[in-house]
Amino acid sequence: MSPQLTYICNFFQLMASLIDCRNIVNIGKLVKRYPFDALVSHLEAAGTCWPLKRNLRAFINRLYYF
């Protein structure tokens, strides 16, 4: 994996960790910063990079579905 992909994977893992405990302030900020459509397009563009897909899915699920 390239260093850029590693950075992006770690970034979305960190963002998902920020909202683990239902932190309403962080959830509100991240919903404004990352709209659902943009995250889904990033997920489609991830292709076969499963670590990025896993972290993006975790972020989307915690941000919009819990």
C-alpha cells in the first residue's frame, strides 16, 4: 500500500474513533464536513483497497446509522 493510502486509512479510522462514544459535538461537525454522498463516492473510488473500504464503512455506519 502506498503511503498516501495508509494515511487515508488511518485518517478515517481516527475519525470513526472520535465518534465512538456518541459524542454529539463531533458527530455534528463531521456530518457537516463529510456529507453522505461524498463518503459513498469515496467508497466507490476505493476499488479493491479493503483496509480503506473497511475504515470508510465503519465511519459511515457510526456517523449516520447509530
